[in-house]
Amino acid sequence: MVVAERAAEPVVREQEQQRWWVVALGLVAAAPVLLAAWESVRTTRVNVLLDYWHVLAKVTSDSGSLEFGPLWSYHLEQPFVLPSLLFYGDAAWFGGDNRVLTLLTVGLLVVALVAMRSMLAVSGVVRAGVVAVFAFLLCTPHLAELWVQATNGISWVPAVVLSVLAVVAAHHGRLGFALAAAAVGTVSFGAAMPVWFAVALVLWLRRERWWRVVVPAVVGVVVVAGWLATRPPEAQSMASSGFAPVARAKVVTAVLGSVWTSATPAVAVVVGAAVGAVLVGLGIAAVRRRGSAEAVADAGWVGLAAYAVAVAVLIGLGRTTPAAPGGNAGLISRYALAGVLATCALIALLVRRRPVPGRAAVPLAAVLVAITFVTGTAKAGAVRNSYAPLGVVPVALRLEGTQALATLQVQPAVLPAAKALGMYPFDGTYTLGCANLELGDRVDPTRIRDLPRTGGVVDAPTLAADTVVAGWADLDGRAGTCALVTTPDGLVVGGGITALPRPDGLSGFRVVVGTGASDVLVHLDGTFHRVLGRPDA
């Protein structure tokens, strides 16, 4: 008896250690979700991207009521029903708070994570390690665009997450749920259209009854045919209309590999091509074993991989343009989500085929987590910098400057609806956030100093009303905390933001100019510095 107890001690100790590793990896999995949520609540209160305002203007009357007819019209060649409803709900119930929708975006990605976890055919430490890697992939800083501005997140994520749910439901044999999720996803965005065929593929690999395979496949054909027959004829987002097979292939592979690089198209293309090739090989192997226990275990992951690759192909067909950053649209932040799903499917398929010892799962997970997080950090910084100049949108809205709004690509036609709904900045809480001064206040002349002409420049010869003007100011090596636009007698008629990155390395500002403006004042430490420099001086 004593000998048996001593022999069992190492096993008990090993089981206890594995339990601790499972808990530790669970905490690791929570980290990227919490970081993404923290980033989403720290972002701007106002929605600054044109798509939000364009859609809101289209589906909202001037009195603030929802127009149901326009809900079913296309946006960017895509069905857009669910995002339109979410945009309107945010405007009507939360004052157009961008942060509400960014948090919803993160929450939807967590739903996808939980759903994908249910398809894993491994257990214990290996399962916990794979989930941790999935969490870092789904909430990687590469995807920061989705939760920095909700316009992108809510346009893109609901359709993708519903597609994931459809594939997972098919994997578990729940056809009704799969069809319902696919249907809602289809009216959300075009990214869900391929899921019908992915669902059919999953059911076929599982050797489900023939009609259960045929139904989603036929619906998919009808959906695609209907979209092709009714979509607007014009090209979108500067997309190239030429054949360009090589350029389009580079976009497709860059989408699949973009999560492994921050800004190098060649790396994304090579890695993406490798990911695609391995997935094709694993898919062919699953097809050959169709109906076996192994194929049934792999069915959902093969379907998810097929869906992700199909989305990448759609991006290559619709968004190939040399005007994209780096010359490859596959590196755009939000598109990395397709590559993330493909990578998750690849990991799940490889782990099931090549079992990983529990002791090796932790370091492998740590390496993958570190790579994805580090490479994504630079991309997240670039995303934030690209949106920073749009921080003047609330000022333009508050001034109701139609030309300034048009410059910022915000629909001026949305102003009556925004005011009727009491959206920010028309909800009574708006502030310039500049030394307790608001529009209509006057700046104390004793607090104003002229900045030497070599210390700053306004990038416009005059301050014309209803315009957006940029410039830079160097306050002894420091950036200002805010900027105001004033008349000659100090009346505040505009404002903006400071500390903007510029290609020349100087500290930039951007302001919206009101009527009668003569000066731009940059504030720092209680003093306003008048920027005297002009490009024609």
C-alpha cells in the first residue's frame, strides 16, 4: 500500500502542476482581451470616420427617426443592415459614443474565441495554451483599427463573428443555428457571403445527409448571384478594375500572413503563401478521410480555413490598389482578421495531428504570443497616428461648418439628425478641452505671447472661415496641449488638437476655423502662444 501511494505521488504532482498551468494560461488568455477593451475605452468619444456619418445620414430622417427603406441599400457594394442598425442605436441611445461600439466589437471577438474553443479536440495544458494563442491572435494589436474606431469594427466584425458561429454550429451538427447565423451575417456585410459554402463543406466532411449539405450550398449560390445582379457597378475604395492576377495574389497572401509583420509586404506575402499552402494540404487530407473520426474532428477547422481564405480572396478581388499603404491592401489593419482565423485553423489542425506534450505547450504558446504581440504593436501605433488628425471632427460638427465637414469627409447632411438625436457634440457636454475656454469665450490678452516665426507655421496664408488648417509649433522642444482659433480681439471662434505626428518630425496641430478668425493660439502651461509663421511670409 505504501509503495503504491509513493508511486502515485509523481502522477498527482504532475496533475497538480498541469492544473496550475491551465489557470495561468487562462489568465494569459484574458490579458489581450483586457488590453483591447482598455484601448477601446481610451479612444475618442466621437465617431470620426466618414462611413459612420454617411450611413447615419442615409438611415436617419432630419427629425431623428429611423428610415427603414435605406437599411436595405448597399454601402461600399455590401449589404449593411446590421451595422446600420447598430450605428443608429448608438446615435439614439448613447449619443453616438464611439466607445460603446468599440467595446461591443471586442465582446464579439470574445464570442468568436469561445465558439472556436468548443471545436478543439485537445485537452488540458495543450488546450489552454492553444486558447491563449487564439486570444492573442483575435485581440492582436494588428487589429487595433477594429477597436480604435467602431466604424471599422462594427462594419466588419459582426459578419465575420456570425460566420464563425455558423461554421462552429455546423461542426457540432446544428444546421438550423448555422443557417440562421449565416443569414444574419449575410445581411451584415459581404464578408459573410462565403460562409454558406464553408458550412456546406463542414457538413459534407461529416457525411451528413445529402439535403443538409445541399441546402447551404444552394442558398450560397443564390446569395452570390443576387449580389452580383444587384450590386452597384462603380468600383469602391480606389480598387483596381484590371485583371492583375499577380497583384491580386499578393494581396490575398498578404492578408493571410499580415499578422506576422507590422509593415513589410514581402514578409506577409511569403508567410501567407506558406499558411495557404499548408491549409490546402491539410484540407485535401481531410477530404480523403471524409466521414472518419479524424475528418469529423477536423471538419470545423477545415471549414473555418476555407472561409478565411475565401474572405482573403474577396479582399484581393475588391481591394487591390497600389494606393494602399505599402502598395499592398492586404496589410490594412482590419483585414488581418481573415489571416487570424486562417492561422487559428492551422494551429488547431496541426495540434490535433501532431500532439504536443504538455510541458512543450507552454513555451510554444509563449513564443507565438510574443511574436504576434510585438509585431502588432507597431501596427497599432500606425493606426492611432493615422486617425489622430481626425480629432477635429467634433469641433467641425459643433461649428456646423459644412465645408470643414466635407474636408473631413463627414456628411454635412447628417447635422439635422445629429442635433435631433442629441448626439455628441450637441448633447450639452461638449468642450474644447483647452484651458477652460469654450467657443464664444475670450482669451485674456495677458496670457498670449507671440511665438517667433521660426518656432511655428500655420500651413495656410489666411484663416478662411469654415476650413480645416494644419501647422506646427515648437514650444522649446515641447508640444502644446491644445489649440484655439481667435478673432483679433481674442474671441474664440474655433479650435483643434496638437501633438500630431508629422513626416518632418515636428509637433503638428490641426484646427477648424470659424468666422472672423485671425490667429491660431497653441496652449502650454497656462500660456497661449500665437503662431505667426505663414507659408508666404
